[in-house]
Amino acid sequence: MYIKQVIENRDNWGYYLLGILVIIPITWIIFQIPFTIALTAAAFQNEELLAKMASNDISEIMSILEPNLNLFLMLLAYVGILVGVFISTKLLHKNSIRELTTSREKIDWNRFFFAFILWGTIMLFINLSDILIISPADYEWNFKPVPFLILLFIALLMLPLQTSAEEYFFRGYLMQGLGIITGNRWVPLFFTSIAFGLVHYANPEVDQLGDAIFMIYIGSGFIYGITTLMDEGLELSLGMHAANNVLLALLVTADWTALQTHSIYKMTSEPETISISETLPAFIFYFVALYIFSKKYGWTDWQGKLFGKI
């Protein structure tokens, strides 16, 4: 139902190309302008910052501005993506935001908050286990009350918008478009999941930790996609993704990551390449979340909902 409810867009599939190739990039660029101006102005203040700007090293570029200002302006660009998706949905396809979000009569915010709390709890357990028990020597206390309170405000306001932009674009706009064009579910599931991983390949974490971490990005895309198709809506994936990024931003940072924040802890150890086997615990917890969702919301017909025709 989630994809099929916009089946009338099949006759005007070219509008999806217009939205993806024109409208969404334009709104992203417009909302990216403040970040670009701030970075450029700061970089030209001294040669060291200018060298960082010219390095094309994302982790170096992310350290030019004060962390809270950097985070806010960086996330503002994602608001542009969200605006572009909503404009395309409303003006090109004449669909409602509700239809882009869910197959239910109204958006189920209880689902969003349940997923947020569930995955937030799991993320908290995973990270605190590493920080306090497994590898305490790799972390230092980084808490500063005033910067952290500002970070908390930015994280709760802007990070859900950033993750929503990704969910509405990949699991919403792109998945619905590919679904009605191809007439099946597995093509949009695989395409959007791999594409989601590819857009994160430039993250410094991949360069520092190796391609195995790239598999987590692709795997995350599949988990969010499976959740969307099985639950016939974005609410659960919106909640999971928001909890993931909010917890990471607030709890731990490092000098070599894309998100450099005034978090509670800071990783001080040098990054080491990880193996595929070391990513398995993350997938175990993903499947635990899927299992809980399936039992709570009575998911059935997995084959039909993931691989069936529209």
C-alpha cells in the first residue's frame, strides 16, 4: 500500500527525474550557501585554515568552524533537501506529505517515538559498553556544560531534520518512484539501500576504518528499507535514523569523523582498519530491532512485501 497509493504517478514518471535532478539539487545548493560562506570567510583569516579548506579532507574542513556553528550550518543543507522533496511531492506529483510518509490515514507518531526510544536505548548500550567496559583507555571525558547544552539544542532540532531528509529522499521519494516505475518492491529496496551507502562513502570514517564500515552504511540502508516496506510507512525508519545520529552526536566524537561535536566523550585512540567480522555485532542489533518491530506491529508476508509486485 505504501508504494501503490501513488500508482497514478506512473503516467508522469518523468517528474521524478525533474525532482531528483533539478528541484532537490537546487534547494540543497540554496541552503548550502550559508555554510559555504562561513567556511570561506573563516578559512581566509589565516594560512592554516586556508590549507585545511584546500585539503579536500572532510575531517579537516569540519574543524575550521566552531563545532556547534559548523554542525548547525552543515545540517541546514539537509533542510534544503527536505524542502526539495516536499516541493516535488506537492507541486509535481500532487501528492500529500502524508502519502509520502505512510499508508495509514494519518502519520503515526507513536511509531516514530517507539523506534526512537528503542534504537536510542540500543545505541546507548552499545556505545557505553565500549566506552566504560571494553575500551575505556580509548576515550576521554569531553563534557563542557555550556557548549554541550548548545549542542543538545542543535542536535534535537536539526539532526532529526537531517535524518528525515535522507529517509524522505531514499525510502520515501526514491522508493515510491522506483516502485511504481518498475512495478516491484525489490528493485527500489536494493537500489535505495546501495545508493544510501554510496553517498556516505566519502565520509572520513570510511577512509580511516576501511571499506568494512561502508558495509554498515549499506546495511543500514537495507534495514531502513525493509522496515519501511514491511511497516508500510516511514515512521519507524524516521525514528531509528534520528535516534542513531542524535546519540552519536551527543555521546562521542573524534577528530577524524564527519561529526565533530562538543560531545560527552572524545575518542583519543588512532583509528584502525576493521574487518567485516567486526561489523557483525551492529547487524545483530539491527535484526533485534527488526524482530521487536515485527512482533509489536504484526508484520506478515515478508516475501510479498519485500519482493512482490506492486
